Amino acid sequence: MFLRYLASQEKCRANLDMAIPMVAGWRLASLPYSLSVNDVERLLSVCDPASPMGIRDRAVILLLARLGLRAGDVAALRFADVNWNDASILVKGKSRREARLPLPQEVGDAILAYLEFRPHVDYDRVFLRCVAPVRGVTSSSVSQIVRRNMRRAGLIAPAYGAHVLRHTAATEMLRRGVSLYEIGSVLRHRSADMSAYYAKVDLELLKQVVQPWPEVLSC
């Protein structure tokens, strides 16, 4: 921009800015942002257990934080996708790829608690809006649920929304010793590169493999 300004003032040749190389950038170079265990508990604690909206929000947040679902996965969840007999849910992700994931007891209990207060309408989506017109939630409204409750919990974060909880689920699995292959299976990654993205959050392990700079040792 400075060179363009100089060119406009006829103090340098036009198009000289085209000679400046672009700043290098690599895909997945940044660290994934995730919430701590305490942050997730704070997030769940602000969901009012006495209101239908609070009960719904808690079930939605648990699905995102425990199973790493996308906002669209939660919005598209139907009654037929939940198998209570074997405690699993069928998730239809991107490109209509289907995967059956285990349903933890805590998450299943939260869904059942919501179903007791769910409006009695002939609609096969599990999660509904709490205001008229009553219809299924959308991907954007699922993210809005997370954003609203993160702000109510007073969480300070560089990003707000459902995807933060997806990163949180992956990070927590890694810290518990789950392999990257298993994390990729739960999150339904298409490539191993996406799963390897989360290896960068294990700072203690990275400290063990980092090599010291000779210049630092010689000082």
C-alpha cells in the first residue's frame, strides 16, 4: 500500500508493488484453539436446567464437546439416527458420508432430558427452535447456541462457535492418549493431515523432541 501511495504521488514507478513477494502461508499452520476442561464445565453450568432452552442447549453442547460433531451434524440429527439399544448415533457428515458413533451416558441422558420438554410436533428432527415458528435448528443457530452460552459463561476466546468445541473434543482425546488415527475416525477426517493438525497441541510431547539451537548453547 505504501508503494501504491508513492506511485500515486509520482515518487516511484507504477506497479512497483507487484515486485514484492507475498507473505508465505501454509494450510493448518496455526494452532487449533480449544477450551479447557474447566471452561467446558463453566459452559455447561450456564445452561439453565429449569428451562427448555437451557436443557436443549446443554444437550447440543455435550454432543459438540464430547463427540466433536459439526454444527450441521447436530442440526440434521433425526430420531431414527439415535439407537438407544446399542447407545449409538448415526451421523451423516459432509458428502453424505455416514458414520455410527458411540453415545456416552452423559450425552444420552442430556438428550432424554431435552425430549421431555421438547414441543409435541410432528417433526423428525431432534432439536427444535424454542420460539415460533417451531422447526428444526440450523447449523448457524447451533453455532449461535455455543456463542451465546460462551459469552454468558464469561469465556474469553479468539473464536466463538460450534467448531471450537470440535477442536476441544479432539484436543481432549489426544491428551487422554487416544491415537491420531482414532481421533480421525471419530471426527471423520478424510485425510491423516487433518488429524495430525492436533498433534501440535501436545506441547509437553513436542518439548521432548525439540532440538536446541547451537547458538543458544554457545552463549
